[in-house]
Amino acid sequence: MKAIVITNPGGPEVLKLQERDTPQPKPNEVLIRVKAAGVNRPDVFQRKGNYPPPANAPQDIPGLEVAGIIEEKGPEVTQWNVGDAVCALLNGGGYAGFAVAEAAQCLPVPKGWSFVEAASLPETVFTVWQNVFERGGLKAGEKFLVHGGSSGIGITAIQLAKAFGAEVYATAGSDDKCKACEDLGAKRSINYKTEDFEEVLKDIGIDVILDMIGGGYIEKNIRLLNPDGRLVYINAMNGSKAEIDVQEIMRKRLTLTGSTLRNRDAVFKAQLSASILKNVWPVLESGKFKPVVYKTFKLEDAAAAHQLMESSEHIGKIMLEV
Ligand SMILES: NC(=O)c1ccc[n+]([C@@H]2O[C@H](COP(=O)([O-])OP(=O)(O)OC[C@H]3O[C@@H](n4cnc5c(N)ncnc54)[C@H](OP(=O)(O)O)[C@@H]3O)[C@@H](O)[C@H]2O)c1
């Protein structure tokens, strides 16, 4: 099969199309003929050598999510049949003609969605459902702030929070990105290059914050949170260290938490997948959530897709079509 391989740690140019053996599914896995794969920021970190894949993933083929057709299945797989159209969260290996996935980490392609659209879902939906709703406990009527609102994660967080009845705020790095966040359901989006989000939101107060930026945002987030507020970290792209006033955490009874998805075990991911099928899939199929695909590249042009991601010009998801 054709696959995009990280030939060395480095810039986008280290991604090369090569011929590889088609992987074989284990008893509880399916082999997917990949139609489309999502590009995620963690793929960029992996390409640079800063985010080693887990031992059970292909070591040099990136790709955390795909959509396609089940070509083969292991003997223990009962819930899927050969020929089913699925999207799947992978441990790696998605930038390829075929990928293996745990059967329990596959979900049906939502009705009316294309393969490219369906492949844009797993990584961000799993991350947002786990961190905003399960870990952060966001409820209807609460105020929710997501930083990086125009990222793949951001567009998913805005739409799901809105669909579940929260009042949504976002930050992003340009007026166009802010407009896109508001078009997706944010009540107010703040261009952090021209406005201070803490100043804008301090009289509103926020119940749950999803942050991937860290750095100078950490103290501001803590100050913005309402009593019993929750601050959830999924990355800290601008730095992971800050001085925190523990008195403020006690006084407001705050919860500071966070998680990384990729290193969680298969049992956890299967439970998360079941929860998403029950709670999120009806929202996707109701039309309250729309895929936001910024640009689709051919598999062989994965380097250009990474270049675009690193420019941070995009709004929403960057995809590869096989
Ligand atoms: N913990 C987990 O399980 C998990 C899972 C998936 C993703 N993540 C993390 O979630 C974040 C978003 O992922 P994604 O795939 O949605 O990414 P993405 O689409 O590439 O978006 C990242 C956005 O963050 C903003 N940004 C602000 N400061 C930045 C900086 N120092 N470097 C790069 N970008 C910066 C940029 O928009 P502006 O123009 O608005 O600045 C950029 O478009 C990433 O940090 C990723 O590692 C975590």
C-alpha cells in the first residue's frame, strides 16, 4: 500500500510517499480501506520528533483518524461487517491506503456525511467530549470559553457546547477567525491580537475553559473562572509553567485538570467511543453540527498539508484524500 512516512524528524519535507506492507488486523481490530484522513496538530509534533507514538502504533506513519470501508476484520469483531462505512480513532498510521483500528474505536459514517467530512471527526470529537463534557462537566446554561476557537479542536468544541445548551465564548488570532467562531455559535469571539480576553470576559465570568495555549493564559483563566469553575488543559503551546494563587483555587473551589487522549488504553477509548455514539452522534445527524473542512489535499501532498497547518492560516480541519 501507499503510505506517508516520516523519514527523519524535521520539517514538512521529511514526509515522503513510500510503499509499505498492508497491516493485518488483530482479533479485535478491523482493516479499513482509507478514503480520507484528518491532519491534526499532534501529527506535526510527531513529525518534528517531539511526540513519540505509543508502542502499539506504526512508528513512522502519522495519522490519528480516518474514514473508509472495512476491508477485513479480526475473528473477535462482531459489531462490524466487511463493507461497512466507518470513521475511526487510530493510535497512528492514518496517512495510508489501509489502516487498522480497534473495532470499538470505529463509529458509523454519520448519515449524509462524506468520507472526508467523517474523517474530520474522531480526534476532535473524542478529545472534546472527554475534556469539555466528561472531565469539565459542562452543563446547559453554563458559560464556556475555548481558546484557539478556529482550530480543529475549537470548531468542534464551539459547536458541541452550543448544541448542548452552553453560552460559548472563543479566542482566535484574526477577525476572520473570530467571525467563523461566531458563525459556528460563539456568542462573542475575541481576537487576542487586538483585545485582552480577560478584560472582555471579566464581568461575564466563565464556568468551563478548554485551553491548549497555556503560558500567559494560565493565570488569566484562573481569574476568569466563576466559583466551582473548571479549567481543562489539552496542551500548552505557549508554555506549561505559571505561578498559581492557591488561595484563589480554594476561595472559588476551582478544578484544574487536563488529559491527553493518545496514551489512554483501549478499554478507556472503547468506553469513550460508546458514550460518543450515544450522546454526540444524534447531534451530528440532527444537523446542529456541521463539518468545517478548510482544505483537502491528496495523500501524496501531506507535506503541503503540514505546511498549511504550521502557517496557522486555516479555520477548521485540514484533510487528506486517498
Ligand atoms: N490532549 C489531547 O488529547 C489533544 C488531542 C488533540 C489535540 N490536542 C491539542 O489541541 C490543540 C489543537 O489541535 P488542532 O489539531 O485542532 O490544531 P490546529 O487546527 O492546528 O490549531 C491550532 C491553533 O492554535 C492557535 N495557536 C495559538 N498559539 C499557538 C502556538 N504557539 N502554536 C501553534 N498554534 C497556536 C493557532 O490559531 P490562532 O491564529 O488563533 O493563534 C492555530 O490555528 C493542539 O495544541 C493539539 O496538540 C490535544
